[in-house]
Amino acid sequence: MSFSRDKTEIDEGDTVILYLSASNMHAFRVQPTIKNKHGELVENVFQTTYGALKVASLVGVKFGSKVQMSRGWAFVLQPNPELWTLTLPHRTQIIYTADISLIVFHLELRPGSFVVESGTGSGSLTHALARRVGAHGTVRTFDFHDQRAQIATEEFAQHGLSNVVQVACRDVSCDGFGEDVQGRADAVFLDLPHPWLVVHHAVAAFKLDGGRFASFSPCIEQVQKTVAALRENGFLEVTTMECLQREILVNNRTLAVASVETSDSKEPAGRLDERSQTVASDSSDKLELVCTNYQNTMPGHTGYLTFATLPPVWARNISSSACPSDPDGDDGGSAPVIETAGL
Amino acid sequence: MEIRESIKIGDYVVIQKQKYLKLHQLKARCDVMLGKDLVNLKAIVGQPFWTTFKMIQKKKKEFDLEVASEIESLPEAVMKDVQSGSDNRNITDDGKSQLLSTEEIEGFKESGLSAQSIVGKLIESSTTFHNKTEYSQEKYLKKKEKKYFEYIVIRKPTVRLLAEMFYSKDPHSVLGLRHDSIAQILSYANVQNSGTYVLFESGTQALLGSAILDCLDDQGRVISITTGRYPPKQAVVGMNFPEEKRAKSFLSVTLTDFLTSLEKRVSEESTNGVEEAVKLSNGEDGLVTQAVPSTAAERTGNEKATLNGIAQNVLPASTEDSKAADNGLIQEETSNSKKRKQEPDTINDCGTPALKKPRWQENLEIAKDALLKDGADSLIFASKEFPLPLILKMLDYLKPSHSLVVYSVYREPLVLIYNELKKKRKDVIGLHIFENFLRTHQILSDRTRPDVMMSASGGHILVGTKVLSS
RNA sequence: GCCCGGAUAGCUCAGUCGGUAGAGCAUCAAACUUAGAGCAUCAAAAUCUGAGGGUCCAGGGUUCGAGUCCCUGCUCGGGCG
């Protein structure tokens, strides 16, 4: 139940986020004892840069509280999909919040929606999907890697999401999404090496009303094949974009102001070496500024996001260029609107 | 599972003509301007969403609609048996390639010729078309198709379509809120299906309010704080939310009313010694000393002054201890409220007896109770105004371990807020300011590349997490 | 015994505000001061100002995709028992 909105304090078994600093966070489960190497139950003591924390002491503590450790302090936070994305144990490369947000928004998910995902990977996106569809919605997620599917299943259970998220081990490229999914999906998301092989399976998974499709691929060749498959299968509004999030860093800095004083306008100098002092040491000529800049390095590429709409089945054979199936044709400059996201 | 939802009078619909989107409420008299064309929408009533219509010209620039069973793609129709050149060495741009005159082409249009035959004639009379490369011909036809396109699709409004429509029409009309920013605001605010979300939004057509409302079921609500009594709510009304949902989950309150109501409640409770669920640490008497106007119009006029009023009180010294507001003024406000109760409801004015509470007052009470009882699940700000004073105030009502999200089209306001929160609030951690770089791509075989034009700015987002400071 | 964190310049370091392309020492250079020898230079010390010097410990693995992953080894630091 870790992610449940109604929760205000920590119970045994909850997953919590220990916030040491913005770049130093840990997620762990609140269990008073854990098994050591030899299989013996020992007291669960979580070690950090700022000393040790007896995990059992967290039970009953309110989320958002400051907790004391042997060499410092930390805040204990309730996990949410964003914090989880930053702290989850990686089994694969994961999708981060900038891309996740765009995917969830463009899939047009609503309370109660039925969404299909493959592959599950490390479950970073899955948590955000589950949050949006809610307790009455369904996330069906597939991964062809048995162990990954198992770990993900356990995590969703620990996070109280088992009634929303169902994991299955399945190679959807070969076998499709299965009969129990067929005709039920409002949205389909693919993060696979060969997404174009799955497009027709996705069509089968959608409701007769159609829905929204998204695919994440790191390489443009994958995108080309996927887009071609989408057009062949009657998808419209096919658009591809990439989104990079940049953080703006704020620093308060004191700058020395270049002095334009001449030796005549200055107070008579006592000794020569005083004259050689820099302006920086002259306390009257300092400027305090709030400065901003970017991180030194940032991811230059994550992946291309391709979105598309599958119209209702009865409208599919009208090859509706009224609702363009191309990504923004050409020079957006002359287009009346930059359709894709340009926006 | 297929449900063909048919279009009714009163519905908002999105009219899509290629990349052009327009939100329109269907009325009994249903003419709409699509660009320079006047289109009669009578034919769409009773049809399901996603129906494609052909525009049939009645008079010059006036069209009726007819359900289309198929659309002939212009490039496909025209490109049959057409030869192409291999490069452009023999093509010079001398402006003389098209043998038809403007008058002749206009004449074709007025005579009601189909797009296909007009473009056919253009190609016939072009001295260069057959020398163009295949790609170049395709591009030529796309341009012509855009000009002569005669089909529209009626779409059911979604937040995504509305966001794209507003932004493409004019980013300023929604404070530069690009879809990726909206998406991230919803993420960082951890908007779930239920909960109480406090939103201060202005200059955005209520796009965020609409986006949040769309995420909620009947257990969730948005407290939408606005500076005016009648804020633009185009994006909320345009979504065709059921009336019940809007009434229950979208609580629209004005800044002055809301703050006054919260202050009053807090001071009453503190004099009664009632333990508050959420403690208000910074009471500012500046708010209550403000004369409370008795009519909606007057209140609206005073909203900006109110925000400034808090600013003066909060900015210099926010650590001052709370002093309960002056009793006399509270009395005045209370009596004022009584007076208001007797006023006829300005919104649902249908001659009902004075006993029925107006909508705005019900909203106010529900919003206030929700906030005082449980606190806010997140705070979301996206306004033309500099929101810092209100942020500092509302932070006291935010649940611990929950998020604050502030959007601004400019970077500097967020930097100021960042600095103030860093310096003055020990109960906000994990502060970050983000901006997004978004690039779209043309995906065509052999011609894949980034789009030439990209959106230069999608705004900036500040996020933070409330904690218990003790 | 177990756990956590670090390792880039010749050397040594870098903070619970998201402070790891930031420094200090050392080196080199210039300026000035003081003292000496010499006669148009040489040279010592103190002060001050600059400059040069950076691609991230080693090995392995995982991910369609690693500039936000994991393991092992080496080494340094910290914590709990």
C-alpha cells in the first residue's frame, strides 16, 4: 500500500524513500529484520553516508518526517512514481520522468482505462501508468524475460498495485498480447527492440473504438519501420518527437565589480603593495547575484517517442487525411499550425 | 465494446481539417468559420464522433457538410501514370511555370470543381511538374492538398487535442504551456484519481484545471483559485465533462474569498482552542484589513490588490508569528457574508428563493473544509501573476511528503521563488527547476530528419516536496 | 563480521542549499619591496598577481538502448554489531 494517497504514516512492509539530499536518495522496505548471507534473521540496520538507521524505528513515523541517524539526519518520504523512478533497482535501462510524462499524457489515459505495455523492463513507466488509470483501471504488462517479470510482479505487490497491474511473461513479438487482452485496450505502449513486428498485435488488442498508441525507441531506424507499420495498419496522427529535460541550477554568487577608479580618485595609498590589491578584496565593490546555469552534462538522447491514434473500427477504412497520418510533413514554417508537438 | 457516441446540440466538438483544429460548441444555428470559409454544421448532429465529412460548396466561401464514405488521397489520385525527373538541373524559378492565371484558377474554385480536378488542371498546365523528382512532386501535391482540401473530421475533445489547439493557435493564450510541460506538471504533482488538488491558474484558459479534472474520478477534486469571478474556463467547458462531475470535482473559488474564508476559519479555531489538522504558521492580517467588497464585480476588481497585499506582508518578514485577525474586521466580514447569502445567485440565477446557497459559496465551504480537514495533496501554480505570496501561504495546507509544482513561462520568477523557499522555508526540500527541449521529427522513407521548425520554449517548472520541519 | 560512501592534475583535497571543469600544495612566469654582488647585468628573501597541468581506479557483466545500471578486485574513509 506504499503508494496509496490516503497513507500518512509508515507501516511495516511499506516501501519508503530516505531523502539525504536531492542527489542522495534510497528506497527500501520497512522490515525490522532481514536475512543475512547465512539465512539468519538479523536486525535491519540501513547504512548511509550519514550513519545508520534502525529500520524498525520508522514504523508509525509520519511521511515527511525528519529522522535522526547515527551521524546526521534525513527525511523519510512516501514513494511516488517520480521518486521511484529515481531510486528503483535497475534491471534494464529505464524510462525517466520527462519521457514518462509525455507518454502518459499522449496515451490519453483516464480513471478506469485499460492500458497494455511491453516490455515491463524495470517497471519505471508502469508505476506512472498505474497511477493514472487508478484502482478501477487495468495495466497489463508483458516482458519476455521471466526473471524480470517475476521481480516486477513482486514489486507491484509490495507497492499495493497488484489489483491494477498484471504482469505476464510473454514474447509479444511472436505471440501477440493474448486473447484475454484482445479488444479491451484503450492504449498500447511498446518499448521493444522490434516494435514494428507488434503493431498488428496492438491493433487486435485495441477496443473497437480504437485508442492511442505510443512507442519508445532509441534508434531512428526502429522508428522508420514502426511508423511504416503504423500507417499500413490504419493509424492516424502519427508523430515522432524527443524530449530532453534540462535542470536549471541556481547559485547565489558574489562578483567583484571592475573598478574604474584612478589613483587620484582613491584614498591616498599608504604603501605600494596596497595598490596592487585586486578589486575583489575591496568590500565596497561587490555584487551579489542570483545566478543560473545548466548542469555540465546531461543526457543528449534518450529515445524517440512515436505516438499514433487508431480510429474506431468503422472509421478506419476511410483513409482520413483530414486527420493526417504523416508526421509533420515538411517545413513547419509554412504550415498553418505545427501540428505535432511542435506544439 | 464499441460505443458510437453521437453528437448532440450543446456538445463541444473539435473540428479537424488536416492539421487545423478548432473547438466549437454545437448550437441549433450551427454555422462556423473555418479559416475564411463559412461551414454549416447541421449534418454532424446525430453522427458519431470520428465521422469524416466532405465540404460541399454552396456559394463562394460557403459550405455544407456531407458524410464522406471515402476520401481520395490527392497524391494517389493524381500521381497515376505520371513521370518524374531525376534532378532539378532543368528547372529554373522564373515564376512562369504555371500557365494558368490567378483569375482562371479562382474561376475553377467558384465553379465548384473538385480539388482533384483543379489540381489535375494545375499539373496539366505546369511546364515543370513532369521534370520534378518524385519527392518534389509529392511535396508539391501536399502543398496543393493543404490548399484545396475539402474534408473535415469531427473529434471528441480531449485534453491533448485542446492543448495542441490552444498552443498552435497562439502559445501566449495558454502562457506558453506546451503539452510536455502540462504532462510533467501532472506527473510532479502526483495527480491520482482521488485527492484534493489546489490549483492557482490564470492566463491559461483553465487548461491545467481541465487536465487535472480529466485525471479525477468522483473521489477527487480541484480547488481552482482564480483572480476573477468569471475566469476564462474554455478548456474545462470544452471537455464536455458531465455537469455532476464539474459541480462536484471542480471547485472554482476566487482568491480573495478563499483566503478570507481560510483566515476566518483559522482564527475562529485558534480562539476556540480547537486543534487544527493543518497548522497555519503565518497569519497575515493584511488580508483581512482589506475592505471586503460586497459585490462580485467589486471583488473581481480587487483581486490583484489582494495578491500585492500579501506580497508586502509576506516578502519582508514571513517568520513573524501568527496574530489572529482583528475581531472587528472578522465581524465585518461575517456580516458581509450574510449579506451575500441574501443576494440572488449570480450564476444559477433562476429566481430561486434566497435560502439556496449560490454555487460559489458552496464551493468555498467545501474547498475550505477539505483543506482544513485533510490538507492538499498537491499545490499547482501557473499564473500570469507572481505567485510567491500565495505559495508561502498555501504551503501550510500542503500535506507532508506531497508536492509543490510551479509553472512559469519565464525562468526568473521561478528562480526568485526557489531562492525564497530555500532561505525562508525549512519545510520544503528537493527543489528543482526544469525546462524542456522538445523536438519533432519527419519520418519518411529516405527523408527522415528533425522538423525544420521547433518550439523554442515550453516554459519552466519548479518542483519541491513539503516535509515536517520540526 | 556485515553495511554505506569515495577514487580524474606531479601530490593532496572538495560541504545534507542538487557546490567534482572547483581548488590548495608544488612548478613556472611577471610585478613590486628589501638586502647583496656586479657595472647597464647577476642573484637571495618576502609579498602579490598570473600561467601551465583534467577526460574520471582496474577488470568483468547487464540493458534493443547507459553521461542517472550491476558485480568483483585494489585502495581510502565512515557506520553498525
